[in-house]
Amino acid sequence: MKEANISPDHATFASLLSALSHSGQVDVGQYWFNAMVNECKIPPSEKHYACMVDLLSRAGRVEEAYQLIESMNTEPGLAIWVALLSGCHNYRNLLFGEVAAKKILDLNPDDLGIYALVSNFFSLARMWDRVSILRKIMKETGMKKVPGYSAVEVNGKHEAFLVEDKNHHQYEEILQMLDSLDNEMRVIRHVPDSLHEVEEVVI
């Protein structure tokens, strides 16, 4: 761009930081963020901050991500807190994750996927009372999860499965198997990474 005498704008840096976030290049991302602010004199927008929080959180550097949020001159939006919470969930950081989860709920999101992320984090932190509250909110507001669909081939025959579909010809056998798996997970204290218990998402 320099050779063509073209100056990068806020959109250029937003795209660059987003790409660096998904490729995990933290140091490069920090370099260009600082260059944008100090050299190009472009004030960072919500999008730029969200990219940087996502970049740091994906790398497990959630404390740095939180410090960046604290340095903002404007009130952080939903995308920023979701990025932080996602990193906290992946790296089991309960301290900053709880902060992010509370901020997200304060913003009253209407996206089921975001509620799922918050619920999964509370499950990870074993905050069962908050998991119950979230499920109640989702039920009262009418939010529903789009049913999942899976298909497999067994002995040359295709079998299709739809969440909450009880019409499959082997429904009872599948239910028994899932109950068995659920019991085994509880024995080893595994927390299903889902909005629902295993028996609730069975076909």
C-alpha cells in the first residue's frame, strides 16, 4: 500500500487484525494495533478492540485482554465481552470469565448462541444456580435452539438423527445407550459442554 501511496484506513486495520486473530499471530497483531494508533493516528474503534481482545483471548492471554478492555475510553460492547468469555472458557479462567459473563447478561443479548456460551461457562464454574436462571430466561423469552441433524452409514444403510425426534425405529436402544454414557460421565465428574443435560438433547 505504501508503494502505491495508499494510506490504510480503519477498515483496513479491522480486516488485518481479524485475520491475525484467527491465525494466532499475537505479536504481529499488537505491532499493527500500535502502529495504527501511534503512526497512522487512527483511533481504535469497537471493532479494533474486539479483534485485539479476541486475539489475546484465543492465545490464553485473558488477563492482558481484560487490561486492554479496561484501557478503553468508551464502554465495551457485547462483542468484546463475548470474545473475552470465549477465551476464559477455553482456558478455564474463572476469575475474568465471571466478570465477562456478568457484563454480557447486563447487556441483555437476544442471541441464543451467546446464552449458550454463558451457560457453558457457568457449568464449567459449577455455578448451577446461574445455569438454572439462564434456562428459565430462555424459556420465558421463547428462545429455542435450532435442532441439530446428523447422519451416519451403518452396514450400508443410512441413518438420520434429529434432536428431539422420537420417531427413530431404534429410539429406545439409543436412549439406553445415552443414559449409560451419561452415567459414566457423571462418575468421572465430566460436565457436558451444552445448554442441556444429555437426556434433554436426546433424539
